[in-house]
Amino acid sequence: KASSFSAVGRDIDFLAPGENVCAPFVGGPQALYPGSGTSYSTPAVAGLICLVLQYLKYLSPTLYHRACKVAVMMEILLKMATRQGDHSKEHGYGCLEPKKFFEIKPDEIEHFIQSI
């Protein structure tokens, strides 16, 4: 569910955690603070992209370089979306479910990246 402060419109791609997210806070290694906002959701998606890129290290250099392109990464993220092919101005393509991507067999991922 989108937060009340979430932006809306056709430029919204995905929903990401951004409300009451526990994050490190000043006060020591055990200090956490429940914060809200895009400052929390953006790093969640960036972290997921990093996991995908690390997972794809087995690809040939040419395919790996292709996967790093914004348009290709967007297609990879769409593979994880809960609303694939169904964009709405409130929810974009929905939430990202990484498990959907990581369950795809490596040879199918290679074929998918080549097809984009």
C-alpha cells in the first residue's frame, strides 16, 4: 500500500518500503530509528539492484555490461513486479518481489537479457 505522502502519476515505477523503516541512528551500533520517506525507499531499490548485479557476475562480460544498462535493468525489475504489465498512477507496477527473479534459471536469465 502506498503511503499518504507517496507521489502519484505515470512516472511512478514501483512501490518500495518507505514508511516506518528501521534504520541506523546516532547513538551506537544498536541504535535504530523508525523513519519514513523516499530517503528510505530509494536505497532499498538501489540495494536490490546491487544484489541483482552481484548475482549476474556469472554472465559473460558482454551480457553483464548489457544488464547494467538502465533500460535492461528496468526490464529485470519488471520481472519482479507484482503488477507486471498493469501500471497504475498510484502503485506503478506494484511492489518488487526479488524471489521472482532469483528463482529464474541462469540460462533463462541469459536468454531474457539477450532478448531485451
